[in-house]
Amino acid sequence: MPLAFRAAAKVSKLSAIGELPLVLSIGEKKINDAVLVSPDLSQEMLVGAGTMQKWDITIINREDRTEVTVGRDMRDPEITEVD
């Protein structure tokens, strides 16, 4: 059964028809998260706020440049090691 979400625009809606794990490389960093599959996207992929918070991703737009920083990496010892 598809999941339904509200999007940023007031009357916009988004449905998800599936979920799968994805490893994404951003520069030298790698993140691992579950992603939702949707036929309603205007772009090929969107990174949600939950993923950005979990992996400490920051996007800064300055004049003609966009800078993306990722604070955590799936290979970080605090993520991969169990005490």
C-alpha cells in the first residue's frame, strides 16, 4: 500500500510506492539510509530532513556556489564499533 506525504507546497502531495537501502557517496563520505521510491518526484532524488540530520549534512548556498558538507561517515568508528 503506498504511503502518502504532504510536500512543501500547500496543495502538493507525494506518494511512496517502495523502500530500499541505499549507500550514497558525497565527496569522500559515505552514508547509508533507507530511501523511499516515488513516481511523483520532479527530480531524480531528494534527500530528506531526517537523513540530513542523522548524517549531519549541511548545504550552504553562497553567490554562485553550493557547498555540501557531511559530518558523519558510515565508516566512522563510533558508528561501526560496538563497545
